[in-house]
Amino acid sequence: MAFMSFGLPSREDVVIHTERLLLRPLTFADVPLLFDAIDSSRQFLSRRLPWAESVRGHADLRVFVDKCQRRNGEGEAHRGIFEPDGRLAGHMSIEECVPARRSGELGYWIREDRAGKGYATEAARALLAWGFRQLELHRVTAYVDTDNPTSARVLEKCGFTREGVFRHRMQAGDDWRDQAVFGVLEGELKA
């Protein structure tokens, strides 16, 4: 799968605007914003995202931003979710892209004080539309803890179908978590 930019920004530089949000690649200048978002929501995020507990300082996040930038250059889509005032509301990605299968995996998190505002749904619709068009994806999957109905509703609002449950798919501390798998095909995305 080749991507031709014809004078447009390369895929890794693309900024996506929605009605209320700006989805853009993270830069090293965003590390303090990223740390604030994670640190202020650590307990909230850690319930379902074990990595949140291990983020202890800016150095950890510089490694994360570097990884996101590299992966953007390799055909994935990692974007910070920003409000108009520049505040970081969360992060969203289409990763684990397999060009031969035209597939990818959606992942996201929203900081606790921005949860419930519809940001995840708005950002997911925009990033998925871009992914189906620009990354030429046919299928995107997402995994959600079975006890996380809020995140499942985000996916359903975007057109995802619940396809099954993976028992003990992720470990959080000493606890193994069951996760539901959702999938959406090109043409099924809900506006």
C-alpha cells in the first residue's frame, strides 16, 4: 500500500480538526501536558490501563512520544486529543496496522476531568474516517474491559459491533481482565 502526498503533509504530520477538538501528533513539547493529563487521572486510568501506574516522570513520556513519532512514520496514527485552548484531553491511536490485511486496532484514553463530554466518540469518528481513507484500512478492532460499558458505548456509537470476549486478555496488577473485542469495517462507520 503506497501513500502519495502530492504536496500535502505526510501522514505522520496530519492534523485532524473536529467540531470541538484538534487531533495532532504529539511532540516533545507536549510532554508536560501529557504528564499532567496522566498524573491527574492516574487512579482513573489505572483501573483499565496498567501502563498509567508506571508513568513516573517526563523521561517516561519522552520515550512514549518518540515511539509514537516513529510509529506514525511507519503507517500508524497516534494523535493527542487537544481542546481549542491547547489542553490535552487524551490520546487516541490506530496501531498494529497490517497492510496485507488492511487492518488496525483503535486505542484511546481520556483524562478523568474530560470524561463524559463525548470527546472519545468525536475523536474516534474523525480518526477512523481518516484511517479508512488515508491508511486504506478495511477493518479496525478495539478491545474493551467487559466491565467498561462507557467505552463500549463509544465504540457502538461509531458503528463497531461486539464480536466476542477474550477471557483474561490483559493483566492489571494481580488481576486478569476479560476484554470484549469490537470490530468496524469500512463503510460501517457512523457519522
